[in-house]
Amino acid sequence: MSIMKKKKKKDDGGALLLTTAFILVAVTFIVFFMAYTVDLPTASSKTAPQAHCATIQDGTLLTSDGAIITTGYDKWGYNYQSRMFNGTYCDAYRDAAWCQPYKYDELIMKWNDAWLDNKDCDGDDLLDRHYGYSGYIGSGALLTNNQSGTYVDDNGKEQSWNYFVKIVAVPEGSLPGAGNTWLTPKGKLIGPSIWGSFAIIQEIYNDTGTGDHGEQFISPVGPGFGKFKP
């Protein structure tokens, strides 16, 4: 799942839109491996835990296309045991033809067990997502993306860019805000809404071609993950 960066400007409400260059804000296990379905922005309910959880070491856990998941990095750059991906944009999409213009953009993703666990406790032979909750809201799920690349500007000069973003599942009782945002139950801005149940809490963008540098958005609630744990 990805978004395209757009030229930076402020809208009438002062919301900051981000700058040039193609950027992946992705959890590619949900795009290719794990058949991701975005939750509707409604509260989640807790479910009872299972007594036994299968692990990757058991050799029985599968990707959505039926491949057995193993420990360590696979050939594409996924390490499900360590809950991270380290590769290129096209690696994340199995070197698909449509992504070739972005083939050399680098991507590092890290997530926690609420986003995608490294075990199966519900008995479906797939890695668990938001285990113990019916959906992501309130689960404490989180993700970071660190992306970088180069491009040639209109003067034929090579420029470089890098982008870092933190994304969290919003807490129970969060409220939809103006301009496609999420608010805390007390009405304080969390950040821009993304994928229905999630909010961006921090964005940092640097680009030698545009002059962009540093923080583009910091949640008024704070950029730390601790506030969003269940």
C-alpha cells in the first residue's frame, strides 16, 4: 500500500501536505503476502487468547499464497521473525513490472506484533494481526517506514531524498476530525488518517532538490509510541 508525495503547501486549514518524489508508505506484507483488509473506523473488541501459539520455527506458518515462512531474511528482504523488511521498493512488490521506475528506491519497514505478529495464536496458519482484538483500533499496532532514493532534476543534476514516517493504530474512542484526521477522545489532534484505522504521528522529509529538510509533521499528542499502547 503506497501514497504519492505531492508538492508541499498549506491548505485553508493549515494542514501540511508533503513534497515531491514518489514515496512508499507501505507495509508490503499486507499488500502482497498477507491480503490486507483495512478496518472501518469503529471500535475493536477484545477476544479470548488461545492456549497454544504456532511459531515460525515450527515450519507450519504460511504466506497468503501458501509459501512456508522461515526465519531470517527471505530473498525479497522480509524478516517476519524480526518484524521488519529491508530491501527496495520493487523487492517489496516481488519485482512487479509496474514498479520498475522505482526499482532502486530503498525501503526499511519495522512493525510490532499488533501490526503483524511472528506467530499464529488463532489457529489459521497465518501470522496474527491485532491478536486479541477484532480490529486494529485500540490494538497498539505501529509501523515505521524509512525510505530513500535519488532522481534527476530538470537541470540534469542528480538529487537525493529520504523520508521517515511513524504510523499508529488510533486508540479506542478516537474521533474523526476535520480534513481526514484523527482526534483523541478528548478532541486533540493525533494526525492525518490513513488506511481507516491508523494515523500518521510523525513525518520527516529531506530533499536536496527541493530544499525540504527536517520535520514535516509532528503530532500534537507527541511522536512517541507509548501514548498509543492499549
